[in-house]
Amino acid sequence: MKGIQSFIVEHYLDKEIDVYCGGEDAFRGKVKAIADDVLTLEKDGVYTHICVDKIIALWPKK
């Protein structure tokens, strides 16, 4: 998973993204951190922590 962590830091740190984890599991927020295989998003002062191995796709917020 180190490859995806590096990719997210390099391309999306401090940017707003959408993250799809399958089914109805989709999240949106600003990438605040990624460490120990956990992605942290922030939206409206609320933090969401997502296991990196659950991510199917992510893209910049439109």
C-alpha cells in the first residue's frame, strides 16, 4: 500500500477529493493526512478516516 500512499500525498495532499469504496460508500473532503494505511479527510471541521485498502477509486472534487 505504500505506492498508493505516496501517490495520494504527491497528487492530492490539501486538495478536495471524492473517494469511492464500493456500494454506497463514498466520501468527500480535503486530504489532511495519510499514514499507517489510513487516509484522513476533513470536511466542515469533521474528520473521516478511511482504510487505504478499501479504496476502489478517487478523483478530484468537481
